[in-house]
Amino acid sequence: MAKSEMRATYLRTEYKINPFVDQLAPRLSWELTAVGYNQTQTAFQIVVSSSKEKLEQNIGDLWDSKKRLSNRSNQIKYEGTLLQEGQQVWWKVRVWNQDGQVGPWSEKATWEIAKLSKAAWQAKWIGKDLNQMVKRNGEYLLPPSPYLRKEAQIKKKLKHARLYISSLGLHNFYINGEKIGNDFFGSGWTDYNKRVYYQVYDVTAQLHKGANAFSATLANGWYAGYLGYALLVGSSQVNQFYGKFPLLKAQIDLTFTDGTKETIVTDKSWKWNLGAIEEADLLQGEYYNAGKLLKGWNIADFNDTSWAHVDEIMDKDNQALELYPSEPVRVVKELPVKSIQRIEGGKYIVDFGQNFAGIIRLKQQGKKGDSLVFKYGEMLFPDGQLMTDNLRKARATDTYVFRGDGTLEAWNPSFTYHGFQYVEVTGLKEEPQADFLTGLVLSSDLHEVGDFRTDNDLLNKLYSNIVWTQRANYVDIPTDCPQRDERLGWTGDAQVYMRSAAFNYDIAAFHQKWIQDLNDAQFDNGAFPIYAPMPKNNKGIAAIRGADYFSPGWSEAGVICTYEIFKAYDDHEIVRKSLPYMLHYMEFLKNRTVNHIFPEGAFADIEPKGGFGDWLSVGEKTSPDLLATLYYFYCNKLLYEMCQKVGDLAYAEAFHLEMGLVRQNFIKHYLTLEDGHLHINTAAYGTGEGYVEGGNGFSGHTQTAYANTIYVGILPNELEAKAGKHLRDLVVENGNQLTTGFLGFKPLLPALSKTNSSDKAYGILLSEQYPSLGYEIINGATSIWERWDSYIKGKGFIHNAAMNSFSHYAFGSVNEWIFENLLGIKSLEPGFKKIQIKPEIDGKEIRHAEGTYRSIMGKICSAWHLDGINLRQKVEVPVNVTALCYIKTKKLKNVSVNGKPLTKEFISKYVTQTDGYFVLNLGSGNYEIRSKMER
């Protein structure tokens, strides 16, 4: 048999490398490498074995797919022998190329089945209510953290051991004094009444024969701690939204070399005591008194006779216990101190040079009982003082009390995090060394998949700011901001940024978790909420603020975010799983329509009236009902595509029919056919009272209205061209500046590009005038701001007391245009199986750009360099992918590929012409394409 060099690499199971899974038929994927061009997979063989030895002998005793004719390299379900809980399997794959030649086997990979039901758990929920020990600290009531422990004997030789652990609240777990895992904030934030997650760790190496100590510390976290702006708005409940105090459930399953098994579990035999953590809250910070830590408390042979027994708590009914689907929060980067400045009062300001989310690590000597107080902020006032006004009710303060034993003391908080660039330190006796603090950047530990750079420093800084802001806000859930008393999974922010996010990181597992949070938070009437998770009272009303409910353009995240995962990863499972929730939501919307649209005033019954609309736009407001109609059309369009792909053809037909009716009635109600002008009945909004910034007045003739109309594709070509002209005119009339808010900025540049105004898109992208992202950068931004005017020269911080985040990713949604238009990388089929490379080349302020995106199919590269009229493009197409590469030139004779002119045979087979472009149909490989870009 002829051999191929095509090889499968980067083997993953359920988007993860060698994971624990709780699916009996998990999905497998791989990337492909091969030498040469036009390489495609035509068949694969997967072998799954019960041992490494059998795998090495190519014995698939669990599953041998044999040679299967298919070009799929992802979303392939395991079809072998029924697996059991705790079973580890090994697998590998080989593939056949387009010539029918087989390649070498891949490296081995593995997965292990975790616990599949509550019945598999012998462990009990344990904890201790310490609320009676609360010390009032201003307006905050913060109990101490309980310290838990148990010892157990291991008498046999151990083969392997697994720790299964969950908490209602947050936990750190130790075995024989060693912290297990480098994760933070396990087990994440969910609707704990419906769903709790657990993690699994291989702890074989941490255990030994004889006495072993198992111990943990707990904190309130999202379960019982302060959440959002409840304290700020005066809600009757400000914490303990899901429970009164944190609980732990842990089970260590031991398997011995003789085949026997034992289990060590949390139950009422465990003991508790107080320790060093006197306060811990995600928003308010952590108070750590090192002098109160009991030495040796988490190792064996510690005398715990004075410790009391814990309380054992019953399971809640209908509370699922499932494996954590996302990647854990970890320290993903460390930042050195950039500068230290002494200010009045003997305080010091430490600058890390970058706004980020995380904590600090302290290394310092001190006298017993002396303390350091750390306050966190994103900005400084002009006099050098820390600016914390924008934190509102978030105390964001950590305290460390020295044990004072003469050694260098090292500490970092465990159960809090902050959004900051600057730290104000109080209590230092002398000027510290620069390395006394290190910034620990916390984020869900996702794989970076994007890269972008140009010859323009401002644009490079913008991309850096976008990535840093995503990193700061992808912490278990996609938060709006990491610093103030909010940090909620706002749906509007998430949906506008979703595609941009996917170009930076592999977000598949992360958003499987959050989309489940969103589905769990759906209201009984079908409305998706404005943020998720959303704690609710026993009447089903939002508990953080009673008015928090539903908003057009925001709640559609329940459809849009599911679609973006489907589109990026060809994930049909998430569509099938979310479809009942999406159908319920679309029924909710449809029941509110009048003639298949939302006329002016259609949402005057919600608070705020009309919903949040184009949040933080500039000047006259876009009709929220016009926008709601466009979003309704868009959701029907996305569901039509999703249902077609997963085979729900009856639903697909219904959504396609509704699309047509929405289009017809939108044009009839909101559009003037003669000139394509969008108009509204302004009288329906009266004075605008009750609407967001209603006093600014409402219009349909706005950048946001036209941008969304073009982006969702509701208009036929002739009317879309007219809308594009109106959009261009509005940009010009505003001095080539934007006026859009959250819902308008994402589609603004794509809409300009789609209607032949790429020059205006570039102008907005590179502007340094207010309002623009460039304006933020020239004012020192190292992240994306919430407001276009978060800070204005000469005026300073004008919104601090209300809301003024300096780490808010919504306006980072321009990243979508950077990758899809400036670089030109666009998926033409779900999962990037077929792609388009069509860069929009500026040639004025930018002469060079390059970027990569590691799709689920492999790495895609697009680069261009313009020297006069001479254009050089570099393109990399992954194995098993085809690309339509657009070349903007007048004469095909000016085009060469890899140094050779195009042959007549190549032209006849692989070249077409459309709209001023020659289009090359390319298979896999690396290409250098040269042409002349005559204007």
C-alpha cells in the first residue's frame, strides 16, 4: 500500500486535550499536517483501546472504526463499547489522503469517564455556618472561611487515585499539605438550584501508604457572597442569593494494584476550625491574618482534638451534579511591577503598566501583627492618587497581617479577584523593592488561537487592548467588567462580542458552559434574561434587582451565541441541546409582534422602556423597536440555517417563512422605498421619559439603524445599496466619526465594507478623535473602555459615580472586522471547512498586515504588503480546507503564485472573476501571491 505523509495531530476530546468527560459518546477531533498542496482527507480510522499496550499494538478492543470514508476531522462521536464510570481509554487515528494513500498513526491521546450520576457519589455536602461570627466592616457583612480536615489510612499499594470535588461557593483542597490543581474559583458560577459542577484530578502522586491528610478551605464566592449592584441599588437582598454558607463535596476513589477499591468522602466525620482567612468575597476582597494559621493543619498527625465536627447537609432535589464543561480559571500570565511611587500619608502606588483582572502575589518580611492593605484601581487622578470612584460598592481591598517569624512571607489571595492596573499599598515601613509584588493575571485558561499585527502602532495597540480586555472578562463567565460591583454575564455585551472572541481564543468549551447558564436562566414565559447566571427569588423575579428581566438586542444572545459556536466549530450538539430554549424564546417574541414586526412603543411595558437599546451611543437614539425588529429577523435567519444543518427541516421552513414576513413588513413600516430612508413615528415615544437617554430624541435615520439593517441582510440588494449610501453620508456628516453604541458599533464597519465604503471603515478604525478607540489609546488605554468618554482630556472622569469601566469588551467587537475584513479571513461553511480570503487593503495608513487564526480545521494565515501598486499576499490554507482567495487587480497577467505566472490550465480550472476581483480556488498549502493593485 502506498504511504502518505498526512498525519493527524492535536487530538482532542470534547474540545479538550486528554480530558475527563461525562459523556459516554464524546466527540473527537484532530488537525492534519501534510507536505505539498491540495491535500485532503478522504478516510480515517480511529482505534480506541482499554490500555496503552493494546493501543500500541493497534488493537481497538473498545472501538475500531476501520477505514471509514469521510473527510470529517472533528465532531466525530465515539461509537464503541459502552464505557463505565472511571474508565480511562486511549485512542489514536490515521487518515487517507486524496490519492487513497494512508498516513502514519497519530500520537496517542486519552480520555477518562468521570461520574455520570448522583448515585455515583458517596460523598456528602459538608460545611459550617459561620455567619454568627461576622464582623461588620462598614456596610459589609463578611464571615470567616472555615478550615476543614480529615485523616485516613492507606494500607495497600496504590495503582491510581482520583479526586472528585465540588463546592457550593469556592474551595481550595489539599492532600498532605499540597494544593490540588492550580485552579481558582472552583466550581464556577451556575444557577446552583438547578446545576452544580465538579472537577476531577489525578491525585495518585500526592498519596502514600500510611496516614494521609485531606483538607480544604471554603469561601462564599458567587453562592453566598455579594453579587452585582444589589447593595448599590438598595435591594432587600445583597448576598446569600443561593445559600447561607459554603459547602464542600469531595470524594477520593482509590484503586489498588490488587484490583480492590476504597473511597474517602466528605461526611460528618470531618472537622472544622477557624484559620487565617478572616474575610473573603469576590467583590470586597480578602483579609488574611497569617498569625492565625495553625501550623501543620493540612498535613498528617496534626492534633485536631480541639476542632469541632462539621455539619452534613442534604442534597437539594432537582440539583444536577455535572462535570465542569469549561476550562478552569488559572494564572495565565505574571506581570512585574513597572513603577512604584510614594504618595502622601506614607502610601505607595504600584503600577503594573497594564489593566488586567487578577490578584497580587506578595513577598515581604514584616513584624508580627503588622499589616499591609492593598486597594485596587484602574486609573489615577492627575495628582497621582488612586481612582476608585468607579468601583461603586465594591470594596476591592485585600489585607495581609504578617506572622512575623523573621522569614520572607509569600501570599496571594485565593477567593477574590480585582480589575486593576494600580495598587495603593498602606502599611509599608520603608520603600519596597520592585519585586515585592507580582501581578497574577487570572482568566479562564483558554487556548489562544489568534494573532494580528500591522505596520501601524495604534492598530497593534488596539488589538492588544482587545485581547487583554477579553482575558480580563472571560473569568468562568463572560462578564461585562472585572472591577466594580457588577461583573455579571450581560447578554448584550456577550452577543456583540462573540465572533470577535472566537478569533482570539478557543471559546467552544467556555461558551458551552455559559450558554447552559443562559438556558438555565430563561424565564418561564420564554424570555432570555439580560444577564446569566441570574439569581431569582421564589417568585421567579430577579433577586439582584427586581426590574432585571428582558431586553431586545440583549436577550437574543440565547440564539446568537449558540449560532456563533455552531458556525465556528460546526457544533450541531449545542444547537440540538439549546433548540428547545431557542424555540421557546422565538415563540415569546412572535407573540409580541404586530404584523410580524415590533412597531414603535412595542416594549414600553419593560424597564427601561424599549430595553437598553443601543447602549452608550452618542446623540440621537435609534428606535429600540426598529432594532428589535431587525434582531427578530436575524434570529429567524440564524435558526433557519441551524435547523437546516441539524435536519429539523419543519422548523427551518417555519423560520424561513417568518423571515420573509418580517422583511416584507419591516420595509412597509420602517422604510421609504423611493430613497431607502429609514423612518419612525417619533410621536410614539413622547418625551422619551422612561427610555434610556430618551431625552435625546429617537430616529430611524442613524448610523446604528443602517448598520444593523445592512448587517442582518434584511433588504434586497437595491435597497441595501441605498441604505449603504445613507450610512456613508451619516458618517461623513459627523466628521467621519461614529455615533454608535453597543448594538451599533459591532455591525458598523462590516456594513460600511459590505456597501463599498471600506475607506470609511478604515477611517473610523484609525481615528484618534473622540469618539473612537484610538482616542482611548492616545489617552493611555491598555484595555477597551466601557464608554467612548470614560475619560476626556480637560474634563477627566465625568461618569465615575455611575458606571465607568476601563475594561469592557463590548466595543472590542471591532475585532470581527479586523479578522474578517482587514485580513479577509471568513468562514463560508460551518467549522471553516471552506473559507474566503478577501482582505480589504488600505494602502494609505497601513501598508502591511498579517494575522493567523487557528480554526478547528487548523491554522489559517493571511498577510498582505503593499509597495506602491505592487501587492504581495501570503496565504496559508490548512489541510482538508479549500479557500477562495480574492485578488484585486485589473489584469490576470500581473498575478503570480509562488513566483510563477498562472498557466492557462490553472486559470481555466481555478480562476473566476467577480466584482473587480479575480478569485483563485486554492487547496491546502502555503502561497505567496503577487499582483499589481491599480486603483
